[in-house]
Amino acid sequence: MHHNTKWLAALIAVASSLSLASSATATIVLFDFGNNNSFRGASVPNPDPNGNYWNSLQTGVFYTNLVDTTNTPTTIDFGFSTPVGTDSYNGPAGDTSTGTPASHVADTDIDATALGILGVKEAAFDYVTNATDADPLRFEIQQLDPTQKYNLTFFGSHKFSSDSTTRYSIYTDNSYSTLVGSVDLFVVETPRTIGIRLPC
């Protein structure tokens, strides 16, 4: 997974949460980019108010066997492959520079109905960003079944930016040389989905 630096301005708070679903098995894995150990971050309670389980991810940590929404371990692994920063200041909770992160989660302004399964305040609260303007933010989702089709749904938001578009690009491996697909996320819209079939 690669975020194009062309859209860095919107990336400030755009990668708050991600849903990965396998259409063949109806398995859904939820990613929260940030947790209680992240800078001004918050973990999603498990289960969330909708009864789903999340993987709240801290940068610098490689995660194996992420759980699906039923809290069942999968074979899916996750890790950032470039330097990355986390925060909540530019997200839908507004200014989170005072108090504790938990004290601002209630201020998170989202349309939970429109976001569906991603409509959880703690998940929308966090964000990840590129380390520098010159470098894209990249992460790896490993151990996917190459015979299956996966849908990736992204939620993004920002408060301080003049650019409302972020481009998400999907590659076949960590060389980031074979593009599978890409989509532009307009943060004024509802979540966007990319459907991919990984090559065998």
C-alpha cells in the first residue's frame, strides 16, 4: 500500500481507519491507525459499540495474525515500511493539544451511519502521516490469499488542509513496482472502496 505524496496535504489526517474484507469468506478485518500508545491517540474499545473487534495499530510495531470483527485470529500481518507519524490534532475531533486523548474522543464529529462499520469515534480520531513531504507513506498487508479477492475501504478526514484528495495505490509486493490499482479519496465524501484480485 502506498500513499502518493502528491496528495500529502490531505494525508495529514486521512488514514484514520481501514476495512479489509475477503469477499469469498465474508471475513472483515478492521484497522485503526493509532492507539493509546500513539502520540495523542486512542484505541478502539473491543468490542466497539457495534459489537465488532478492531486492530488498533501503533507505528514501529509489526503485527501478526490480526483479528477479524468476531475476534478470530487471521493469517493477516501488518506493518509500516516507511517512517510514519501519528496524531489526532488535525482530525475530526479538532484541537486535541490539551487534556488527554480520551477527553477529546467525544468531540469526534463523524456521520456514523454514513461510515457504516467504520463509524466508530475512536477509529476516526487517530491518523497517520508521512514523515517528510518527499517520502510517501507505505505499509504492508501480508499473508493475503492470492486466490481470493479483497475489498479495501478507507475513511479519511482533515481539518487543516486546502487539498481534499489523497491517492491510495496498491502494489503486489514491497518493491512497490507492480501497481494493482489506485483510487482517490475525497475527504468530503463517504468512504471509498478498492476491489483487488491479487495475482497468483
